[in-house]
Amino acid sequence: MHPSPRRGYPDKPDEVYLFGTCLVDVFYPEAGLAAVELIEREGVRVIFPQGQTCCGQPPFNSGYVEEARRVARSQLALFPKPIPIVVPSGSCGAMLRMHYPGLFQDSDPALASEARAFAERVFEWSEFMVEVLGAKLTDSGPPLTVTYHPSCHLMRELGVREPPLALLRQLGQVELRPLPEAEECCGFGGTFAVKYAPISGAMVEDKCRTVAESGAELLVAVDCGCLMHIAGAMAKAGQKTAAKPLPLFIKERTHASHA
């Protein structure tokens, strides 16, 4: 049973940190900017520590634990205020919240305690918008059919299932279509897609098929790695379904109502 996502924040905080993630920084910066704008629309100041880097998940998942520890140590020092840390990624959010404490449990008890306190402050972006801020959206876009891919880490490690759907359901002009076999992995998995390319390719072909079966005009997802993987495969196959990160899609649909 996952704990209540409001952990220690019964009221709306005045400010939060944003952990931007590598994929957002390099491939989807507009999604990070949208995540910031939507938080700030709710009257919350967003702080972006400039020294932040990778969360350390790639070395951690590949068995390079000491290298992951070095990354984690540098990140822990960059978010000193006792305020929420919002992450527009289930994958990176899971690394920060679920795995940082265990990195130091045997090697450095003091740092393990610091990592536990850090982890308690980590929220995935949609989780924070819904469960902490209680964001209310007004759709200003044209009618559109949309389907949603729930990423593995978001669901299975963080236990975040309903918040992305809750945001999408607030968009009155959006018809949310179910994605067949939605909880099947898309095959990205970071280094998995590189190490096991044939398996990854077969998995994403299945995902593209189910996206097509949904009949939706647009695919949205929280995790940019999944989205990049699926969107690339759809483009290669000549599939016409568009793809967009959830924060960016919501910002574009609701911009006029907040202008």
C-alpha cells in the first residue's frame, strides 16, 4: 500500500523545487517549462537548482552502485529547503523516492537518513498537481480524441495511477479513449532498449498496435522516455497518431482560460 501522496503537506506550499530530468532537458524542454507554468498558475513558486544532473538511475539499473551513489550525493546537496521536489517523470521520481535511501543504508547511515528525508519530499508532477494542489482545469481547445500510456515506474514503483487520468478527465473537449493492454511495458526501460534492442523493438511494436486500436488522434504520457520510444516507432511505421508529454498538452489546452 503506497502512503498518501500528501505526505507532510496538508496545505498548499508557497514554493517547490523542480527536478527537471535528463530527457526533459535534452529532448522535451517544453514539457519542463509547461510543468513549471502549470504549478506557478496555482500560486506556487518553482525553484530550479542549476547544478542538477541525472538522477543516477542508468548506473543504478546497470549495477554500478558506487557511481549511482556519487550522483545521488551531488543531488541531495542541491535541494536543501524542506519543501516538495516535483519531478515530471515516474521513472526519475521512482529513483529519487524509492531507491535513494537504500543506496546509503549500509555504507553511510547518516546520509541514508538524509536520503530518506529527501525521498519523502519527492512528488511526480501529476501527483502533485492533483493530490497536493487540487488543480482545476478549464479546457479551451477543440474537440480531440486522446489515449494515455501509463508508464511502468509511475504505476508499479510510485503507485501513481489516477492523477494523470484525473487531469485529462477535466478537459471537457477531450474524449479519453482507453488504451488496450495499457499496462504492458512499451519496451523503453532506458539502457534496456540499447542492451536488448530486438526485444525492445518487439514490445514497442505491440504498443504502437494498441495505440492504433484506440483510434485516438493523440497519445499522451507522463514519462518522456516512453513517449520518445513510442513516438519514434510510430513515425518509423508511418502511423499518424501524434504524441505529446502530459504537462505540455495540458498547458496548451488550458492556456487561453488563464491568459
